[in-house]
Amino acid sequence: MDVLLIYQRILQFLKNIICRDGFTLILQSYNELRHMFVLRSLLLSFLFAQFLPAQEVKSARNINDIPVFIYHRVGDSRFPSTNVSKEVFENHLKYLNNNDFNVVTLSDALAYVQQGRSAPEKTVVLTIDDGYRSFYENGAPLLEKYGFPVTVFINTRQVGASGFMGWKELNELIDRGIEIHNHSHSHDYFVNYDLKTLKTEFRNDLEKSHRIFKEKLGYVPEIFSYPFGEFNPEMKEILKEFGYLAAVGQHSGVISENSDKFNLPRFPMTGIYASLEKFQNRVNMKSLPAELLNKLGNPIVDTENPPELRIKLLKPDLINTESLQCFVAGSSDCRIEYDQEKELIIMKANSKLENRRTLYTITGQSTSVSWQWYWWSFLWVIPDIKE
Ligand SMILES: [Zn+2]
């Protein structure tokens, strides 16, 4: 880590000289270099993974369980549904610090997951969506105090608007070791379009945001955060076409090698969900190893409402299947069945879904450690319902 810090300082020094002399061409290469720095962990982990013993990949446990958290505003009580107070945010960081958690960027976490390499025990990721100014003013200084990295997702259209960070602040955050990726240009409700329009609109939006990223930050983003956590299979395919490594949603959960890389979960941290008790519980949660069997993993609810969720349990030995529980938007008004022979979990709400977005959650207790629980969730979307 020290070597990386020195490297960063040298880059900062070079940037200062370059800025004074106004050689924009050299500044551009600085940005490219900085982006290479962001990519270092992916490359290193790839090389490292080549020397891994094969049996580690096959062991009957998850290789990684990395809880990811999503925050929006910090210390801005005018917007309670997207805010955590400075005290709550610091309590989370203090807990991670006092209990020796290893906080990494989402890129670093993905590198572990994608290369089948085991992350250190107690690894977690903190992410921030939307790029609000309150994060810069209240959140970033606390992260710096504890020396924790974070991954920020921005809407390029909003940068510099009232209440949002500007490019100067974002560049400063990158120099302080914070990683920034894409949350679209427009933060649109893409799934509201008919399929043909969606494809055009989403491609145009990505192209626009990439042009701006390249111009203002010097690189093209590689991780996408779906606006409102909403997507459909077409959007996933377009992201892959554009070279994205992964995409995150807004459904709660822990990432592991079993996760869908283009619908990675994050525990939302706001209101009652951000209490220290809930945070402690989530930070020690594991990922229920499962594969979604619903067609194309499509979260759009069509004719079947309530929709039925079918997942295959990948490591049934880990989970006490008698303990399986289901929740619909936090309520237990649902049914869950386990087909032992097919290792299949089927879950369905008891009544029709009435909101635009509804979360199905499945939890199960460990067979070996009674306090340990495993978590899996899926966010359904009904585009015809307006917010
Ligand atoms: Zn957002």
C-alpha cells in the first residue's frame, strides 16, 4: 500500500507542475496514468489468480462473501429517504474500524470475485450514488479520517448542478483515492420505454456519459449503477457490449462468485435500515449461493402478478433448508418451498404487487454456525406504475 501511496503522490506532484505550465496534452496522459492506477488491482489479481491451487475454487463454501452498502446523502436531513446523518455514517465507519474490517473499492472486490481469489476475511465495500454535494462536505472527510476507500456513481448530467459535486470536487476525490463510475447521464426510467426506444435511448445515454467521463476525468467508466436499481435483460446486454465489467442494483445482499455480475446487490443505508444494529447484522451476512432460474433473469413483472421466483441452491450443504424464510418488501406475507431433490427454492408473494418496485428476500441459516445467516434478494419492477 505504501508503494501505491508514493506512486499517487508522484502523480499529484506531476499534475501540479503540469497544471502550472498548462500542457493539457501531458495532463491528458496524467489522467490516463491515473486510470491505469485504478485498474492496477484488476491486473494484479488476474496475474495472482494464475497461481491459485485449483481445490480452493471447488471448496464447499463461498470463496468470497463481500457485503456492499449504498448511501446517497450524508448529513442532509432535508431528504430523509436518501440521507444518513453524519453521526450514523461515522458509527458505521467506527464499527468497521474497531472490528478490523477490510474496506475496499468495488473494483477491488470485483477483482477478487471475478478471478476466484479469496478476499481477506471481513472485506466490505461502501458505495455512494448520485454524487451529492453533502457527500463531499460530510461523508468524504469522515472516510479520509478512517482511511477507507469508497466507490461513487455519478450522473454526468447532474455534475455541477445545485446540490451536486462539480468536476473539480470529483477530480479531487479521485486524487484522494476515491473511485468514480457511471450512474448514467440522465438518471432516466429506462425500462419505461418500449424495447426499441429503450435500446436507442440507453445506448445514446451511455455514449454521452462516456464522452463526458473521458473529457472531464480522463477515462471511461467500467462499472454501472442502474438508476433506481431498475433494468431489463436488454440493458444488461448493452452494458456488456460497451465493455462494462459489472453493474450494481439497489437490492440488498452480499456479493460472491455466485452473484450475477450485471445485477450485483447492495444493502441500502438510509432511515431505519441504517441503524447500527442493522448495519452490524448486514456486515456479517453471507451470500446465499443460488442461481436465478427465471427467464433471462428478467425483473420486469408482466402477466404473472405476483411473480414466482425460482432459484437453484448451489451449495445446499451450507444452508439449513428448514430455516428458509421469505420477505416481500420486508413483510412475511409470502410462501417459500424447497424441493430437496431438485435443490430448488420457489418463492411467491401472497398478494398482487402494487408498487413500482418490490423486493423479494430469501434468508437461510447456516448448517454449522447457528448465528450465521445467508441472504439473497431480487427487485421486481412494474414500469406501468409511476412513482
Ligand atoms: Zn440514483
